[in-house]
Amino acid sequence: MRIYLRLLGAHLRALLEYEADFWILAVATVLMQVVNVVFLAALFAKIPSLNGWTFWAVVLMFGAVALAEGVGSLFFEGMWRIAWQINMGELDYFLVRPYPVVLQSSSAEIGINGLSNIVVGGIMIGTALAHSEVTWTPWRAVAGLLLLVSAIVIKLAINLATNAASFWLSSPSPYFAFAVHTIGDLARFPLSIYPAALKAVLGIVLPFAFVSFFPAAYLLDEGTNRWIGLLTPVVAVYCAVIALAVFKRGLRRYESAGN
């Protein structure tokens, strides 16, 4: 952990050398989230609810996705460089160091936009819960924290697995991971508004629904299947195991620079 934080600190100091770029990116990230809230406000100004889900319930889902993406960008942005590291042979350096390759790769870059997403996402979650009728108990508070941590792990695991697919692809850009990331944006809205096929994709194949919808359903006590939210930690462990297995399997295929 100490080495990991030192590597991230080195990248942060390098990033802060370009102060104007740093602040532009940070402000732009905040504005993107503000636009999302304005869009939701405009949407719910025309309709009372979205298939039974209120404005603040959807804001909670938006906030959960933003927070999970923020943690991924700030602490694990290097995952998005795996394709480049493979193509350029940068993994050669990682393989000879006494430090897990997956951690070296993940800490190879820091996304400062993640800090803005964490702050704004946290504000969205807090505001949404404050405007929702949630009966808080010690168990529900602990469960809520566990669900949030598990949701972040699921998002990180999907990022790692889809970027590790670059071991089987020749492109220096993570096009496949970007495509899956775009699908994940659908998890900002209630799963119940989508057709059955898309529900299966977001709930089972690519369990983005466990990042936002199912945890929110449990906390807000909404929906007939709200108990599924309690499976979020199990899904997180499953996704983490699969992601690490995919990365390790792909690492065996690595043949240094060139293709």
C-alpha cells in the first residue's frame, strides 16, 4: 500500500506541473455532473416518476456511478493504459520488479478528474439520501457502506477485465473497454425501464446494475426484488476473482514489444 500510494503521488506531482490543465479538467468534470443533474431535473419536471422511481432515487444512482468512476480514475487510471503498455512493451519493466504486475499497471497513471467525480458523486448520494424516506438503523448504515464499497469493487473489476482483453487484441487503444464502459452508463437509470435482454446484460453478464440500481433499491426499500441488493458483496468478490484471472491469463500471452 505504501509503494502504491508513492507511485500515485509521483504521478500527481507530475500532473500538477500543468496547473491550468489541471483546473480545466477538474472544473469540466464537475460541469459534466451538473449537466447530468440539470437533465434529470428537466426530465422529472415533465414526468412525476420514472417507472415508479422518483427524482432523488435516480440522483442516488447517478451519484453511485459517479463515485465509482471517480475512485477508478483517481486511484486506478493505469488500467486504461494496459493496451498501450502491452503494445509498447512497458510490461517488461513490471515483470522484473518484486511488486504485483496488476498493481504496477493500475498505478501507472492518475486521473485527476476522478477527484471531482468523487466529491460530486458523494454530494449527490448524500443529498439524495437526505431527501429520501430512509429509516436508518446501525445495520442499514453498515450495509449501506458495505454496498458502496462493493459497488466500487465491481466497477473496478469490470474495468480491469475489459482492459485486460487487450492481451488478445492488437490495438494500442482500449476500444473494447471503452465500449463496455459506455454500456455501463445505462446503469445510471433504473434497471426496470429496460427490456428483458438488456436487464440480463446489466444484471448478469456485465453486472453494472449492482453498482447503482440494486444497492439503491435495497437502501430505499423500493421494488419487489430489493433484497437482491444484499448480493452486491458476493457479486463484487466474483467480479474481482474473474478480473484477476483474466489479467493473469492474459499476462501469460504477453510477448514483449511489437506485434
